[in-house]
Amino acid sequence: GCIFDKDNTLTLPYAGSVYPGVEESLKACVDVFGQKSVAIVSNSAGLEAYDPEGEEADAIEEALGLVVLRHRLKKPEGEPGVLEAHFGCSVQHLVMVGDRVFTDVIYGNRMGMLTVLVDPFTRQGEKAPVKLARWAESKLLSSWKDKNVAPDHPFCAGAPAQDRFVKSPGD
């Protein structure tokens, strides 16, 4: 299965529609994994502290046609039981896609998922702590790239060097 972060991964922050140009890729993902095996885990919609009645999660499900998993812990904390109950498999068989290293990637990696980091759609309106985190994330990523670090996950066993995993827009 495949898990997506919502804000700046599928939609603009706090928006209720898929970002233009992402629809085709999202459809391809649903075609490969199946509708029930693609879901959203967000630190806004579906997070008990932010969306206690699930109203935002319900609205996103209606708008995007994807399940928004309800959870108690904010990423990068993980609740593997929530994921395993929904997907019916071990978390190590899942892929996590998101725009933040310190939330989405760490969330997935801590539970043994293959993680995919995407560029955010916008940085407009980001608060100072997010800007600082993104700066630190960029330094960390640069270090990994300089060291030619490749993913350590069974899905990538025997894969060639980082060129297969680090892509720029348009690649």
C-alpha cells in the first residue's frame, strides 16, 4: 500500500483539492495499489488533536476519494497498528510519500517503510519553525547525497547508486 501526506504533497496546505499536475500520478498510484490500498496520514485532517470529530478528514475523503486514516499521534510518531489494521499487512510492506524529512520520512523510516520525499508545492506562508526545519532538512539531504547514500529497504535491494532515487522535476 501507499500512504501520502496531504499538505504540500497532494494538495496545497489546508486545501481540499489535488494540486494541478498531480492528478495523473495519483491516479497511476491508485491503479497500481488499488483504491483501498492508498490512504492519507496527515498532521491536520484525521489527527485527533486537530480534527477530533473527523470532519476535516471526512471532507478530504469526499473531495479526494482517498481514505484519511484517523490517528492520535502526530508524525513523526508512529502508530503501526492503525496502518496494519487498514492495509492488512506489516508496515514494512508500505510506502510513505511526503514533503518533509523530519515528519513524513522519519515517520515512515521509523516503522520500516520505504519513503519517498517530494518537493513541496509552495513555501509561501510557512512559519519560522517550518522554515528552520526545511533548512536543516536540506543540509541533511545534501550530506546524504554527497555520501551517495542509497535507501536501505528490501524494495530497493540490489538497486544502483543514488541516481535511481534522487530525481529533479522533469526527470
